[in-house]
Amino acid sequence: MGGFIQLVLFVFPAASIVLGFLGFFVFKNVWMMPLLVALVSITLMFTVFNTTFFMWVWIYTILTFSSGLAAKVIRLGLNRREE
């Protein structure tokens, strides 16, 4: 039981932030990784966790989108400096 709590509170949020950041550079799109994280989280909600995990699905999706957006802002800032 303690392992699930650590996954939900620490590992999954950190992984969603990293995936959002790296996903922007791979797909060149801010929306692709949040969609993928939402689909995987919803699948986990129905297979491993219970329906109360749906709140965390939203949190992970928002974290992924936010980190992808931050990666986009960083990339745009770096491109402006090069010009």
C-alpha cells in the first residue's frame, strides 16, 4: 500500500513533468504528450487504481501540459537569442 502512495505522490508527477518536457522536443507539439499521459492514466485508473484516481489523472495531464508549454517557451527564447 505504501508503494502506491509513493508512486502517486512522487514518481508519477515527476514522470509526467519529464515526459511533457521531452515530448515537446520529440513531437514538436504541446498537445501530444498530455493526451498520451491522460490515456495511460485513465487506463491505469480502470485497471490498477480505483475511480478516485481520476483526480490524479487531471493533475498529471495538467503537469504534462505545463512542462511542455515551459519547454516551448524555453525553445522560443533560445531561438530569439540566436537571431
